[in-house]
Amino acid sequence: MFETLAAAPPDPILGLTDTFVQDPRSDKINLTIGVYRDESGLTPILKSVKQAEERLLSSEKSKGYLGIDGLPEFRKLAGELTLGEWVEPERAAVCQTPGGTGALRVAADFLAKQTPHARVWCSTPTWPNHNSIFESAGLETKAYPYLSDDRKSLDFAAMFELLEREGRAGDVLLLHACCHNPTGIDPTTEQWSELAELAGQRGMLPLIDFAYHGFGDGLDEDRRAIAEISKHHAEFFVCSSYSKNFGLYSERVGALLAVCPDHTIAQRLASNIKVSVRSNYSNPPRHGGAIVAEILGDAELREQWLVELAQMRGRIHSMRTQFVEAMKQSGCAVDFSFLLGQRGMFSYSGLTPMQVDWLRTQKGIYIVGSGRINVAGITTSNMATLTNAIAEALRT
């Protein structure tokens, strides 16, 4: 049976990372996979995380299973961190999941069972795994425009016009709360308000992917999408990840938050979410969720985490600014100042697939084929190598 299987194509991003690892060049640069890196090129463990782990290890008494929906304290604090003052806690059903990806998949399974004819609208472009997750659950995906023709700004008019024309009641509108992946381009507060109102008028259910909370402009500022959507919708989903803002990539910590009209409906929805989880991974891992709960629940650790989060956010902003200036100094004819309006780890560079391929083969610089770069992979030590190579690629 197995001898007839054809090899599956490699993941477009993780496959590039595998190739990067095998590349023998000492000056190679990896700007592909979406993980934060510090100035030394490492993905650090936050000091607040280390201290939380030390406390947990000294007080831990059991390795028993969690409940299907995870740690109660994590769920409470995750709800507060994500939904803020705009949603009463009793209206939210919160389920701890294996990462933000797990939250998306649980939401997809729930929607496929409850509303099998729903169409899930995703931006063009979006994180490549979005379409795969919902299609694997049996749901149809549709695309709405996002980038302008110059691929440097949001084409809000085209996005709004298509959703207004083709969106229908029961459809799901997938939105990136902040730090849009892969472009780094976000709607303004006014545009969020217009989108929220449009989705309400069309009867579309918002599903917000919140993978980079705190990496844009700050914890409060990055929740502007949720604030606006909550004004027009009594029901919506949020899929949160704690991989980036807590540096807990390998611990797989996420949460699915379902906002409902009232407490009774939230309880009923939570029971159905548990059914989906039970037939999938049964219950989530403890360690990562316990770390997040320990930090958020302790004033000293929380303050330290906020400082570390601000430092990560500041480094990303600094690298983006330095990159734009370095491209000017390189004599490149292309003005990269449009990158300064983007947020989060990712930016659309405007590089073509041919230029990206040349950079990889000739210079050992790995960038996703779309031209998306992970700004957090840039350091002061590799800045000159990177910008000079890009300038050469543009001339070539």
C-alpha cells in the first residue's frame, strides 16, 4: 500500500529552512520562518519565562491530564489579555489550544460541523496555512483583495467593495488583528470600524487571528480590531497565540476565544468546542499554559514581561528603520521607505520571485518567494551584507 505513495511537496516556508540548514556558506542569512530573533540571531527565552518555570518546577505536584479546555487560570487571564474591557468575561468561551494553529483548527472543526456551508474569506495574500486548515476541515475558502497593485499599501476600497458585493450571511470573515502576515500592513482604526460594520450588515462572522499581540504598537493598540468588532458584533471568534509575545514557540500555547451574546449561549458553545477537542487531541499540554498564567497572574513577573515585550517590539522597529536607511546608503534606486508604515515581524519587500531566487543561490540569503522578509532576522552584523546583496539583485 505505502509503496504507491507519492512524496508530498515541502512546506513553502519550513522547506526553505531545511535548505538553509544544509547550506554550507558561513555568511548565509535566514529571513524566512516567522520566529523572533535577537541581535545575536538567537530566539531567546525571556527572563520572565525562566523565572515562571523555576516557580512552577518547585511547586509542581502532578503531571495529570488537564481538562479538555485547559487550565482555568490560563483561560481567565487569556480572556482578559485578549478581549480587554470590551467583552464581559461571562460572554466568552475560552479554550486553551496547542498554539494559535490549534485554535484555528478547533474553530474550523466547530464551524464545519455547525455551519458546513459557510465560506471562509481570507485575504490575498494571507498566512499560507490559513486556507489549508479550513479546507482540511471541509470548508470552502474564498479570497478577498488586500494589497494595492504596487504591493506596498492596503487596497481597502477593493477589499470593501468585494466583501460588500459577495459576502453573505453565514460566511466567516478571517482577519488579522495586527501585524498582518505576510505583509505587515494593517487597516487603520477607521477602516476597522467600517469593516466591522460591513460584516455586521452582511451577517458575516468575524474570525480574528491574533498571532502577534504586542508586536505592533503595544498591547492596547494592537487590540483596536477587537474593540471595533465588538461594537458591531455580539458573536465572533479570536484565535490567540503566545508563541511570539512570550517566546514560547515550542511549548505550543494558544487559545480559542468565542464571544457570545450572553453567558448561557457561551456555556453551550463551550460544550460543543469540547466535543471537537476531545475527538482531536483530547486536552492541551500543561507547561506552556502554566507559564503564561504564572506571568500574567503575578504583578512582578507581568511587569518584567511587559518590559521584555517592549524590547522585542522596539528591536523589530529599529531593524526596519535601519534597513530602510541602509538601502538608501547602498545607492539603490528603489525607495524602501514604504516599509516604515508596516508593523510586526514581517514586511513585503517588493522583491520578485526571480530576485529572491538569485539572492538565495548567489548570496545565501533566504527569503520567501513572495518577497516577504522576517524583519526580526535582520541584525546590525548582517545588515550591510543583506542590503548590499539586495541592491545588487535589483541592479542585476
